[in-house]
Amino acid sequence: MLITTTSTLDGIKIKEYLGLVSGETILGANIFRDFMAGITDIVGGRSGAYEKSLVEAKEIAMDEMIQEAKRKGANAIIGVDLDYETVGQGSMLMVSCCGTAVITE
């Protein structure tokens, strides 16, 4: 599945637009509280555990979007937007992505 943040595919003709596809996931309840509490411990450094969680959440959301596009018969997704939002008074992180499913030549 070809995925791009652009609205066109250089050198590839789009035959049909199939509509919006999306995927969402939510990270554990205390990630931000734990993250902020641990900031003083990692000042100047990076928290590998939290980075791994964010990458995993992004992959889950992207996979959901790809599966929806496949169900529609798409072979590419264009105009992909990836967002990170806090929910539940900042105690959880939602990762969402959306794009336009298309069929290319």
C-alpha cells in the first residue's frame, strides 16, 4: 500500500477516489502523568519507553487506516494527516490518522 502525505503521486495517475479512511488508537491512562513526573530524570535525554509506546500507537492507527482502505479496494492512500491529542483530562493520548483512499494505475 502506497501512503503519502501529499495530495498527488508524482508520475502515477489516480484512476479513482474512494473516500476518507481513518484509524485511531489510545495510549494508556497514565502516560502523560508518568512522563511529566519523569521529565526531571531525563532532562537532556530521551525516554525510550515512551517513544516506543508512541511509535506503537502510530503503527496501530496507520494499520487500521490501511485495512479500511483495502476493504474499499484501494491500492494507495494520499493526503495522510497524523495527529496526537490528549483526552480524558490529559491522562490519555489519542493517535489518529486519516487520508483519502485511491486506486492508481
